[in-house]
Amino acid sequence: MILEFLWLAALGVNLIPFGAYIVYMQWVANTKPWNISVNTSYRPFVSIIIPTYNEEDTIRTKLDNLLEVDYPREKMKLIVVDSASSDRTVPLTQDWAGTHKEIDTQIVVQPERSGMVNALNEALKHVTGEVVVKSDADCLLLRDSLVNAAKYMSDPSVGSVAGLHIIRAGKETTPVKTERQYREFYRTLRIGESKLYGTVLYEGELMLVKRDLLEKIGFDEEIGADDVPTALRLAELGYRAITAPDAFFVEMTPYTWREKFDQKVRRARHVFQSLWKYKYLIFQKKDAFHSLIMPFEFYIYALNPFVTVVLVGLTVAVIVRYPWIALFTGLLLVQRIRDLFVTHLVNSSIMVIAIIGESLGKEKTTWRKIEEIRPK
């Protein structure tokens, strides 16, 4: 009876709160209107920060891409902050700036490699205008990405807006399908949270933050991530960090399990670091963010992954005792169910590995290139 009780308890803890939260947020995302003012003609002056480290293969494409974005040139400033690249990133950027005088471009060169977040804080010393945009050197924007994101920034309660992934890969493999499934599954979750108040896990590849707020809080160098800590610190100040449902960016994703796990574990460690450091926000206020969104994000990313791993072990033991239960594995023949199961198991395993790794020591805040997503 003890085995059966533990299995049912783990099954309930794993599925019921998680499932209820997902269903509720999908309902909010699909049926509820935005409770903010959205000004489609809002065009603030933006300073676009592009952190680089050995980006000679991507920097020209990135800069050319920004020229194709549908946004007034006179309201854009580009700041390329380079963290001691050993390749031709800086001279290529200088050459590009010299031939594109129509857009204000500033190049900030750090003498030593100190990590992306340190580079972003250095770039903040040179920003102008109302809004700071951070965008990675290896992601591309669509023509309407900035205007679609900016319209939400017009609301006084919104401190930051982030975009959504469009996944591309060199090969269409199982790791790529899993990542795409993960992104699609959580897309409506982020939008639902944003409509209620704000999200926690948004995308740093395209992130807009009001300059006056960002200059107050800066980027959290202790954690070494630019996105989740920013969202949490803005919430602490009473501002919303939201995901825009119509502002997209294109990013390559690893197509092998080894590189996928390496990238995802590193990101997962930053997520856990952020949630753990700012866990006190759960008890700070009694609004939708502090009493609902923050606790459930902590449950999803810090507690439920361990419950999932335990549940897998208990399920194996229960099947050994009651072989007929194995018949239910036939549900995995349904592709949608199989995809959700694999995505949930893979990402839970990644979070467990990340949390255990974090308990063994801090990760260095330096970039590591994934060669299989680099241009050939």
C-alpha cells in the first residue's frame, strides 16, 4: 500500500496543479483582453544593445537585419558592446558603421572578457532615448518586431516587453522537435500570465525595457542572465514584464542532444538562480503576480521536475507489481500525447540536472559558442 500511495501522491502533485495552471492560463490567453492600453502608433527612441563575443560570422547579417526592420532610423541608436573578441568582430562592425551613416552606431570595446551581463551594464552607460532594446547577435528580427513590441510599452504599468521564438535548425531532429514543442506549449502560458499581470520566463533575445527603470536596477551580474532577473526586479518595483504575442524573432537551435542539453542546462541554472534569489517576492504582495504566477513558476521549475523524476521511478515499480498498468503506455502511440510526454520529461530532467549542478557551485558568466548553430 505504501508504494501505491506514494505513486498516486506523486502523480497528483505532478499533474493536477501543473495541468490546472496550464489550462487556466491558456483560457486567459485565448479569451481575456489585454488590461493595458496599446498604442499602435507609439514610436519611442530606442537604443539597441547587441552584445558580441567572436561574432565575425554573424555580426554583418545582424546589423543588416536591423536596417530592414520597419522602424524610423532617426529614432534608433545601435550600441555594439564587444567583450574582448579575438576575431574580426570589431573591425567588421567598424566597417559596417562607416558605410551606414544613416543610423547612429556606437562600438564599445571591453579590454577583458567579463561575461554578457557585465557587457550589457557597460553598454547602459551609452544609451539614449526612452527604451533600451537588447537583442542577441545570432538572432534576427522580423520587419514588424520592434513596432509590435513597442506598442505595449506605451502603457505606464509596463516596464518591459519580450518577443517570441521562431525556431530554426540545421537539421530537423528529435531535439529540435522537442524544443519546438516546448516553445509552442509554453507560448500561451506566457501570454496568459502577461494578460493577468506579467511573466517570469521571457525571452532575452528580443527584450525592450524602459530606460529609466533599467538604469535603476541594471542587469543582475550575480546571476549572469539578462531576462528572468530583469522581469523579477521590475515586478518588485511594481511594473509588468510581458510577452508580446505578435513580436517575433528567429533563432537557431541545436539539433543534437549533447548541445541541446548543454545549452538548456546552462539556461535552466540561470532560471533556478533567479527564482531562488527572488523567492521572497511570493510573500511581498497579494496581486496576481505575487500570489499566483510567481508561486506556480517556482513550482513548475524548482519543485515539479523532482516530482517528475520520482514519479517515473515509482511508475516503473508499480508496473512491475501490476503489469496491466503498462497497457496505458499505449497512449504514447498518439503523437500529441507522446510529444507532450517527451517534452515534459526532457525539460524536467534538464531542470533537475541544473539544480543539482547549481548546488555544487556557481556557473561562470561567460559565453560558450555552439558550433552547430553557427553559420557555415
